Amino acid sequence: MNGTLGDSYPLFKAVLDVNSAGAFCGFDIPVAFFQGMADYIVTPTWQQQFAALLCEQNQPVTYVTLPTVQHANTRQVSFKATMAWMRGIAGWQTPQSNCAQITAE
């Protein structure tokens, strides 16, 4: 075993490999990502690729990076920013979309 999910739980990994959050094309639903840059579970690379896919489909995406934050701490570190983002949505404010930056990287 080298410590990967596939080695320890191959059936579970197979299910995850075909799982997808999907694309929200056409719904114009704002999406926020608060990504810990030290997250090795939901990696920055994968999240940025997903955010870029949504941007390519003209979805409004707010992508916020959290330097040195690991997976277990993302919720706590991003709590205030998440609540502010949600209050803005609830108050009919257009959320900041940084798709131009996301798709340029």
C-alpha cells in the first residue's frame, strides 16, 4: 500500500472516479469556491479546473484561495467570507466573478 485511496478502497475509488458535480450550464447560479491551497483532499488544481469549466459555461464564479489552509480547516477559515457572500446573494447583490482570472491561469 502506498497510502492512496485506490490501493486501500478500489471499489470506492471507482465510484468516485465516475462521480461528477456536473455542470450547471444555463442556470446562471452563482458559485463560490473557498479553496485551501494546502488541501490535499480536494486539491487546488481540481477545484480550479472545475471553476474554469463553470466559467467557460458563463456561470458566475467567485474563487477565493486560502493560503496554507488544509481541508479540515477550510470551513472555519472561510466562514465569515462565506456568510458575507451569501448575505450579498440574499440581498440581490451580484457576486464578484473572477472568471477572467481563473480561465487565464
